[in-house]
Amino acid sequence: MKLKKVIIHSFRGIPDKLEITFPEKGGKTSSLIILGDNGIGKSSIVDAIEFCLQGHVSQTESLKDKNIPSVLSFYKKAHPCVNVAFQNDEIFERKIVEDERGLLSS
């Protein structure tokens, strides 16, 4: 399956909403290169896709602690939400929610 679009809200180094559409040329997916300074959120994009599709971020041990997931925004208190759309129009969504006890889970 090929990625079509990723929408990321308040995930780690991404303070608000970031929408990435993967380019097509002649019906075929083109390459996408993400460039930027250190600490700007490039790894957060990859981590957000992994979190949405797998429910974890493999390079982050603290995500195993269900009370303090490492996917929380570095910038504000909003709960993260990630949507991944594929070219076959399947859409996956994963978000962090707070239960009545104040515990966070995905």
C-alpha cells in the first residue's frame, strides 16, 4: 500500500496541525524528501506514522508506560492525533485519549 496523505495534530515536535500529501506524477508516487534543521520535527513525522499504524514508537522506551506516552506534544497540552490515508482510500487514525481517572492511552 502506498501513502497518500498524513495529518498530524499536536504530536511530539509538531505543535499544531501538519498535513503532508505524498506527490504523484503520472499516476505513480514520487519521492518525498523532508529537510530541516535539528529539532524541527522531521523524526516526529516518521514517529507519528509508526504510532498511527503500529500503536507504538519503537525508538522510545517510555511509550511502554501507559500513563505518560512519549508521543505527547512538546509545546502544548493538546492530545495527539494522527491520520494516515493510503491510495486505496483506507484511512487509519490513532489518538491519545484521557479517561475519567486522568490516565492517557491510545
